[in-house]
Amino acid sequence: MILVGRVEAPDPMSAATPAEFVDRLVELRLWSGQPSMRMLRQLGGSRRTPRGDEIAALAPSTVSWMLSGKGLPKLPRLEFIESYVTACAAFCGRQESEIASYLDRWRQAWRALAGATKSPADAPPDSAAPGPEAEAAPREYSRAAVRRPALLPADGPFVARRNQLRILDSLLPNGSADRASGPLTIATISGMAGIGKTALAVHWAHRVAARFPDGQLYVNLRGFAPSGAPMPAAEAVRDFIEALCPPTERIPTDPAAQVARYRSLLAGRRVLLVLDNARDAEQVRPLLPGSASCLVLVTSRNRLTGLVAEHGARPVPLDLFTRAEADELLRDRLGPERVLADRAGLDDLARHCARLPLATAIAAARAAVDPHRSLTGLAAELADVPARLTALDTGDPNTTLRSVFSWSYRALSTEAQRLFRLLGLYPGPGVSVPVAASLLGLPVADARRMLSELTEVNLLTEDTPGRFTLHDLLGAYAAELAEAHEAGAERRTAQRRVLDHFLHTAQRADLRLNPQRDRAPLAPALPGVTVAELADADAAVGWFTAEAAAALALIEFAGRHGFHSQAHQLAWLLATFLDQRGRWDDEVASQLHAVAAAQRVGDRVAETRAQRTLAHAYGRLRRFEEAHTHARRSLDLATEAGDDAGRANAYIRIAYLYEDENRPADTIDAAERALELFRRTGNRSGQADTLNLIGWCHALLARYDEALSRCSAAYQLHREIGSVRGEAAALDSLGYSRHQLGEYAQAVDCFQDALQRYEALGGFRPEEVDVLVHLGDSYRALGTEDRARGAWQRAVDLLAETDTPDHPYAERLRIELGHASATG
């Protein structure tokens, strides 16, 4: 016998029937390295037909006919066997002596079967058709009977998913491609529960069924099913063998032999296999054919990365519908007349279903079975997220969202199940690894492993590295599970740990952005809380940028759930970032929650702080009447409490409001009161800031000597206390006064020194825009227009980089640069 490596060639003497003999022929091609049809034609030489024509002995049509078993129960002609065996053995590099010995075994096997079965030799397609005696021959298992299993489920209504359909179409061979060799084509459709994986797979399979004339196989592997028990791969293999073979065929009992038989049956055939609802790659591997002529489509809630890595499977991930796709489904199910009659209701319906295809289909079905009900009325039922799962209950476990979600949940490890439940308690729009670790009270490494498990089964989506999103409806389901399975004390402790994570990390971040700011003491974090390390101001800005939306949601959540101290503390720690980013509407919303929370716990100091922060945000929004109301309320609270520090901060806030209203004289009066109180309480940072404000306003009133005196004193005090940001602000004020005095070169020096300090701070520096504008003015006064334009362009770039188009200088910069461009 011939050996390739350690693998023995197929033994034709093991064939007991013509069908098994043909099986050995198929196996021989696989064993020899799967030579292409073109290669077999070249190696096989030629033969003469009964009419005397010389043709290829192994023409592709002849080989396909013989290996497909279409001529069974007749044996292939002996001359075909001789050419085919010789070509296969030669392809894998065998010597002539080896080939001759091996070929003798094939001749012996052929003659033994021909004599035992009295079976005439089969004629290739170019010969005369078989005579009537072939029809009368005893019926052995016929490979021709392994034809056209059509097991696909019915194709239902289908919309959208055009990009995914194009990807799947691209996997089909073109008309001239030889699919008898090369790697097996596999596509894996993955996504969360209810995303439409099966619908896409079945729809596409029906579209391309004609491209697979030898049949379409389908199996639901029950990887995520109500029973909780996935189908064993061996059971699926046996089912496929039964679908491919007639009832009289004996199926091997050994699982390995069954897999071998299954692959032999598919060898050389163009069959489409749909392996639906797979649990993991391990369940799928035994079901993969050995023949490249087949195509395999796998659906799973898992991402099946093992198949992608090992077998080169093409991943086809499914995401939520776009808004347009959700509308398309609703229009398709409800008809254009009903949609046009209640467009607002349609929009609300699509929004409440959160673009999940199954939820959208259920809502459409409810509307369809009750044609007299308005879409607006149905949408109103879905408005409440906790009640939405009930409103979308169909009574059918195969389509009810709770049931469908539960199949994924039950497949998780116990630890991952707990994390999923606790995520239902978290109100943020995205989950970071430290947040998950704090929810669990476990190390980051454990949380990362559980997040990966949830992501693998598409219960979470990793939108950016390290940040995960839980779909709204899955969040509602997780919250129900938390209510049912987590004790009330544990739920509250988990929520407290998350709040502690945000409070203590925000405190670190705020300290990086504004080191001289007043600090409110925090209670120690609970055990198990992860606090992020932030190396510098840039890291602080990065953390605030990523977590601001979650922090804002947590402030409102904390107030609703009785964490009142945490609510006003988090709002205070978020204020600097929101102010620097120009997010004053968010600052107003968070501080209104802070005022309410402080009032509920009777914390007058916290309310005073929140009132004046509200005043600042309203002032930035140019809503001065409301700003003064809150500033005066802050002053009143501090006065009633005998709190000189609070009074000082209230007066300086009033002073800044006057400055925003272009009332420099009133600004100086309020600031002088603040300065006196800051001196009385020993607040040197407050003194320095106030001195600079007073000096600035003197400059606005053209009192430049007084301005230089006050601003110089502010600069010196900031240097003594180590406030780099304060130094930069004082240098900007000094430069402005020098410019107004005509001392343009000295002004440039001041502005350059200020910029160096702002740049050294890192992070987002909104004050830098002001300095760059002033620097450009001084450069223009010196006659260096190019440098002026360069400074102003840097200011414009900074505004674009930080997304602050409404900055007070934005319009002036556009005018200046436009003018400079036109005259330059």
C-alpha cells in the first residue's frame, strides 16, 4: 500500500458494494491532495470513444459523473479506474513501481465486485445511455439517491440587511471557479438575541438554493434554547446522514465512523449547510464537510472566533437596525396607508423598540392584529422601559423577549450571570472595566474576563476598547433579574460601590484640572471599589470625556434612590470639566439635582455651593436674571449660617456675573467685598483670583496703573501658592494692560509666558483662546501680520479641537482671519 506521511491510501478491497467502491474513489482524491479537475485532465491522458474520437480520459464532466455516483448501481469503467488512480497517485509524487502495485489492487477490487454483483460497467456521459438492464438491477445503496435534501425552513418576511446580503453573496464562486479544491467556505452570522440571525441565514439560503443543486441541509443546534441543552454534534451528524441516505443504508454506530461517512457523502457535492443557533465552535467542527464544493453558514449568539481563526470563516456580525431599517420593517408589515396616517406614532414605536428587529417585529404584529388601534396608543404602552418587556410579550416562548433573552443568560457562567444582573442596576450609557469591577466588588482582571464572556454571547457590545454597551431591552431584563435574584441590601451596596468609583475617580480628575479648587470631603470608598489612576491633566480630561454622560445619569439616579450626599458631591466634582467644555446646560441640570439633594439632607454648605455654581452656569448661558437669583440665594444661605467663606465665594460669583454683563465698576465693588472676606478667612487662592479680576476691570476702565498694580500682586501671590493656571491668567491681564499702554513688545512677552504655562498644564485650556486672541492683537500692533494670523489660527484650531464654536471670540476670529486672508 502507498503511504503519504503516516496516512495510508484508501484500500479498494474494503468496498463491499459498488457504492462503497465509488466512496473509495472519492477518498482517493482527498488523500492525494485534492488535485483540481484541470490537473486530473492533464495527468489522465486521452482515450478513444466508440466512434473513434480521441478525448480526455478524465474530462471534468466524466470525473464528476463517476464520483457523484449518478451511474450507480453500475461500476465505473475499468479504463476510467486505471486513468483516475494513476493520475491521483502521480499527483502526490508516487513512483511508477508503487503506482503499478496499487493499481493492481484497484483492478482486483473492480473485478471482484463486477463478478459478485453482475453489474455492467457504467458509461461516462459521452457514451450511450444505460440500457433497460440497469433499471432492473438489484437496488444497492445508490449515491445518486443522495440527492437534493431540501431541509430549509420556510422563508418569512424579510427587509433590510443589504450590506450583509452582499457580503454573503461575495462568498459564492463565480461561474468558472473550481470549487472541488481549496478551503471550505464558512460564514458565521453572530449577534445578540433577537437581532435576526436566523431570518438572514434562511432568507439568503433560499435566495441561493439553486446554486447548490445537490441539496440544502439545515439544523437547529439548540445552542441557546428553552431546554438549555444544546444538540450534541453526533446527533446532528446522524440526522444529516439520514437525510442524505435512503432508509435501507446502514449507518455506522461509531461516532468517528459516522463523521467520516457524512463527509464522504458530501465529498464533491455542491451542498449548502445552514447550522443555526450554534453554542460554540466545538459544536460546529464535526459538522464541517471535507469538501470545498460545499458552503457552510453558521449562526450563533457567540462570535465563534475559533472558526474564524482555525478555518478562515468569514464573520458577518449583525448590529441593531438603523432607524431607516426599523421604519422599513414597520411599513412592510403595516402598509403605507396606516403609516402615513400616524407618522408620529410610527416614529415613537420604532424608538421604543430600540432598533431591535425582534422587538420591532413584535410591535408590528400587535399593531397588525388590531388594525383599529392607533400606533400612537401602542407606542404609549412601550414608553416605560421597565414595562416594555411585558408590553412586547407574545405568549410564545420562541418570540417573547424575556424567553429569548433567557436562553443567552442561562448559557453564562454563574459569575457572568451575576455581572449581567448587576448591570441592570447601572444607569450609565456605557460600562467601563473599572465600573464593572466596582459593581462586582472584584478585581479588574475578574471583571474583564466576565465582560468578555458577556460580549462573546452578544449580551454586551464592545463599542470601543474597554467600553461596553447594554441594549435598553436587555438592560430592562437584567434589572428584572436583579430584582428577583439579588437581595435588596446587595443591590444597594453594588450601587454604592459604583457611586464611590465615580466620586473618588472624579475627585482625582478634578484635582488634576483645578488644584486650587475647594475640596468637599468624601467618605472612604467601600471595599471592592476600583478607583482609576490618572497620571496628568490629559488623563483626567480623557476620563471625564468618556464618563461624563454616565456621571450625569448617576447624579439623577442617586437623587432618585436616596444617595443624596453622593448626588450633590458628584455634581460639584463634575462642574469644572463641564464649565471648561462649555457644557453649561448639563451643568445647570446637574446642579439643580445637587440643590435638591442638599436640601433633602439639610446640608446648607452643599446647597450654598450648588447655588453659586448654578449662578455661574446661568451666567455663561447669558441668563442673567436666573444667575443673579441663584447667586443671591447662595449669599443668603452663607450669611444665615455665618459662613464667611461661603459669603466670599458668593460675592466673587456676583462679581463675575457683573463682568459678564460688562459692568466693570459693579464688578470691582463686589470683588472688593469678596477680597476682604478671603483675607479674613485666609484663602490665598481666592485672594489672588480676586485681585486679578479687580485689576482686569481697572484695565477695562482705562486705569492701567491700578490694573498693573493689582494684577502684579495677583501674579506674585499665585506664584507663592504654586497656581500655574493663576499665574497664566494674571500674565494675560498684565499683557492686556501693557498693550493698552502701547507697550506691545512687553505685552507679547506677557502673552507668550501665559501660553507656556497653559501648555504646561495639559488637558483642555479654554483660557488659552483668550490669550491667543490678545497675542494676535499685539502682533498686529507691531506690524507683524503673519504672526497675528498664526496666533488667531491657533485659537480657531483650539476651538475646533475642543468643540466650542460658541466661544465669545469665535465670530471675531472668523472675521479677522477672513480679512487677513483677503488682504494678505
